[in-house]
Amino acid sequence: KFEFVVGFYSWSMHGRVLVVALAALVVLGAAFTPDDNENVPLADYAPCMYLHDEGTWDTYRGYAGGVGDARVDLADVVAGHLNRAAPAITSESRQPMCPAGTWKYGVEWESGDMSVMYWIPQGMSQSSLQDGTYVAAASWYYAANKGDPHPSKSHSSKGVRISILNISATIAKASSTPYRHMLLVIPTATAGVLEPVVNHAGGLAWIGDLLYLADTDNGMFVFDMSNIRHMSTDESCDDKLGLVGGNWCAFGYEYVVPMLTKYIAVNTVGGTLKANDACRAKFSWLGLDREPPAGRDRTPSVLSGEYCNNGDSPCNDDPAGKPGMGGRLFRWPFDPKTGRLVPQDNATGIVKPEWAYLMNKRNVQGAAPIVQTDTNADDYRLASSRDYGTLFVVDYNTKWAEYDVDAKDWTYYPEGLHASSSGSGNLWVIVEGLLQSDGTPYPNPRDGGRTFFAVDSDLMYK
């Protein structure tokens, strides 16, 4: 055993008073061995990065109005137009992982999506339809020059797609879960012109009709799930985007989800933050903290955080001699009625984070709150690719635990996390998957292939 110290920082939503608190956290587990830097807290961090709403909600909604053949309801797509089937993971097919009794259910993708090299899964989030159906969205980014048989002739990247899954089928332990891919697009003022969302797609947060996507270097995109547009699936569209020869094309995808606005990282007065400014955090991933149970008093928030390592991806606020240790976790409050982030005043559109934490962990790829009754508002799980795959559990009441691949109680390369009441207390995770020696993804879950699954949230808490 050894102790970590983590710093967390709070400030008033209406002022600039910084409250600094420190908590000692005990780490349990034998497989993970941090270096000497990882038990040192980052000190005196000030809340100097906010977000600015670009305010293009109505403008981009207008641009999208003429896109495609028609607007389509998400409920109709889920009810009858999910054209792929994700096989259920069985006790024989899943990776040996999770402490006894914690595994609940999960799926692998269709074989083509398990092995495709030019689409890489990253983030995920969840919502529900009016009829009570639970749905999930998973984000994939496009990797150019990775074998796409129909590369775009007009764009360097096809951008980001999402998969919509009917996870009510997953929860019911059906033999497969229906899903479908949709392309995220940016409508423009020029008739017939669409742009791809060229981004790493590191995380999603789904609130009502709004789908937030992490924009790594800038902030967040917001997309309109109430305005899905129907596109042509003619073969001539496979490498084209926009209105071409009378067809509305989306690289062969039948549905697109248009952007509404962006939230851009700014300084405390709304000014530009330089790329290397220590205040400027990366938006490597997103998450949601929106279902507080009794005793967990916290404002509903979109979570954002930084992926930092001691190699090719340091962070701006890394302390000297401690690369990768400057990763921060932010809470951005949202209005449950509108789904929009709450600005400090409507005139400026500036959004202050409600809270921020120093994670003191490298390689973090996602976060979810611990939503058990009476858990502290500052209790979180962190998904990390450290040592091939680690789940950190932090309890502000001085407890710290970790599950990892070496101990065979966690998965390879976890990405996005989501904690929800769907399926009676689930911690959901999406897995990017391991690559084989030839650079191709493993084709099955047991060896570390791509998966989407849930574990019992109550039991994954040492």
C-alpha cells in the first residue's frame, strides 16, 4: 500500500474565490506501480479557463434545414432502421476480466466493425427515448490511409461517425443488439456544401436532443439529435459529401447529424488562450454527471478531462520534471431543461466550470461519477490506458482503489465511461481494443477486441 494525495479546487459560480482542499487517498492493488512523481499533488492551480458559447444555434439550424431529403426522428430510426447487429458477449467469448459477479452484459461489434482499421471507436454516452427505450451513442474517428476502399476525393478525412445502439436489447440479454452508424457534419451557408468533423472524437455527452463531442484542442461541439437528416445511399456517394449531381451524399451513410454550435476555450474575460497557455486544458474526453442519487448533492454537469502521458502527449500545466501529471477534470454545469451549458450571464455566453480536479494520473481516457446512494459528490471512476488498461476508483472520503489488466479484473484500453440507472446501476465502458502484431485489431473480445459492456456499479467499488 502507498498513499496518493490529490488536489481539488472549487470556486464560486458568481465570484472568483478559490477554495483549495487536499485529501489523502489510499491506493490498493498490487499490479500497478506508479513512479515517484505520481504521489505528488499539483499545487496552487487557479481556475483560469472558461468556455464561450459561439451562439450559432439558430444559424446552423437554419443551414441544416435544407440538407438531405427529409428530417428523420431518432425514435423511428431506432424502431425500424438499425441495420447492424452487435453479437452478445458470452462467458466463453469475453476477455477474462472483472472481479467475480460484477460482469452484467455487453456486445462486440459486427465483424466488419471489429476489424476495420480506418474507423476507431472512442467515446460513448447514453440517453432514453420517450417510450423508455435505452439508447447509446458511440463515437468513431476516421484514420486516413488505413485501407478505406472509397477515400474521399474532396476531403482529407471523413471525420467522425457515431453508432446508435438500442441497449435495451443489451440489458435484456438478447442474442444481439441492433445499431446503426450516422455521420456527424457541419452545415454551411453555401447551399449544398457540408464539412466533415475532423476530430479525434475522444468523448461524448448526450443530453436530451443535444450531443456534445470533445474538440481536443478547442472545447466542445454540439450536435442536434432532433434534426437527423436522411441522405442518399447511391454508390456514387461513397466518396462524396454534400449535394453532388442531384444526390445528397454523406460518404455512403444514410443519416447525418448536423452541428449546432461550439463552446470554445477562453480565458476568464473571454479572451483567446494561446495554444501553450498553462490555463488551457485539452478536451481529450467528455462524460456526464447527471443522475445524482439521494445524498449526492451535485449540479448536473458535462465532464471534460485531459489525456496526459510522459511520452508524446504532455499537458500544458505539467509540473517541471513530471510530464503527464498536469491532467485536469472539469465540471461544466448544464440546464436539465434545455441541455445547454449554463453561462455566468447570457450577454457574454461565458461558462465557468463549477468545479475542477487535478487527477494525478496519466493516460486517463474517460470518467464517470460513482452514483451509489450517499457517495460523496467528488467520487469518480477514471478509465486509463495505463499498463494496457486500468480503472481507478477515487473516493474523497480517503479511499482509492484500482482494477487493472494484469490482475485480470479490468479490460484492455478502456475509453469512455458512463454511469447510469439503465439496467439497474450500470457502469458502461467502450473499448478501443488491442492491435495484433500486424497492426490490425484483434477480431474477438477474448483477446482484447473492441467491446461495449456494463459491469455492476455497486460492486466495482473497493
